[in-house]
Amino acid sequence: MSVKNVLLSGIVGSTAYGLAREGSDIDRLGLFAAPTEELHGLHRPAESHVSTAPDRTLHEAAKWCRLALGGNPTVMELVWLPDELYEVRTPLGDELIALRSSLLSARRVRDAYLGYATQQFRKLLNRSADDAPPARTAKHARHLRRLCVQGFELYATGALTVRVEDPEAYHAFGERVAEDPSAAEPLLRHYEEAFAGTPSALPERPDESAADAWLRRVRAHYLRAAA
């Protein structure tokens, strides 16, 4: 898949978290700018490009901003990666990294991370009923724990550490939950209480004006480039 105007792209997923093992997929995430002139026509350009082998997802800049402003955990990690995991990093991408904190809000981070963690818990219970492979159940359990830990850190401190502490503890948790999916519930309940009882370092609303100003700079840049 060839996509023009990639502004920022890097390795995410289990490799970024430090949870990858032999045979794990390498996932890539990024964002691109649609040519500004194409935004004025009858048919708007695609907002996402997804490919496999290699696994890569690219969101158009405006879509990425909307997802990030909503607290989406998957897209948000792109602007908190360790430097060595970026594969494309342009000046406009650096600008976006610099304003990452302004995209956050307490309620949206709490709702998004806890919401995704709850979805993982439901998948665990459903997969147990469907007699799912233990490896798949363990993977969902690791994601549940990661979402709780990272989401709470972001909510409480305003910063996100993508690489987890003690990866082996996550794998042990996954194996334990694979044997008994209900074993994940105490962890989820603990973090629900932690979110409810902890003041957030984040504002109640994200600064949409910062994202809007950045996006306008992107549009102006690619309008000049086309001219």
C-alpha cells in the first residue's frame, strides 16, 4: 500500500508495549494528509488505509484528530511512542507530538480506556463460553490489564508510558485468565474504583482549537505544495 503525505508513522501494538514474543505480528500506525485540493470535490478521499502483511493502519489527519480528541487509546499511543519506534516523523508530525497533551480530557480518557477494557472483559467471558483458544483469551486479558494501567496513568498524571513495566506479569495474568476468565474481574473493578477516587491531571475538555489550528497548517502546507 502506497500512501502519499505520511506525516507520522511508527510501530505500535505488542512490540511497542514490550509484550511481543516470537511469532508476534508487527503493527504499524500512522497518519497522512489528503491533498488539500481533493477535499473540495464531490467525493472526499478515503479517511483510512488498512493493509496486512505488513499490518499497517493510516488515518487521514482530520480523522486521527477526531479519534484522539475522543480519547481513543489506539490512536493516542502514536504520539507517545519512544523515539526509536517512529519510522516516519516529519516537522508537521513533530508539531502534533508537541500538542498531544492539549488533545486530552479527563472524562474522555476515563470513558475510552475503561470502555475498551470492559469490552475486553466481555470478550473474555464470551470466548470462555465459545471454548476459544487459550492463547486468544490470554491476549485479550493482557490488553485489558494494559488498558487499565495505561489509562489510569494518563488520567492521573497527564502522561502515557507506552512500554509496560514487567511484561512477564502481563503474560502471567493472561495465562491465569485463560484458565478462568472471571479472574480478570477484580482487576477491572479495582481500576474502576481508582478512576472514581482519583483527581485527574487533565482538564474537563480537550483544546479543540489547538487541533484545529494544526490541521489548518497541514491543509495550507499541502495547498502550497500543489500550487
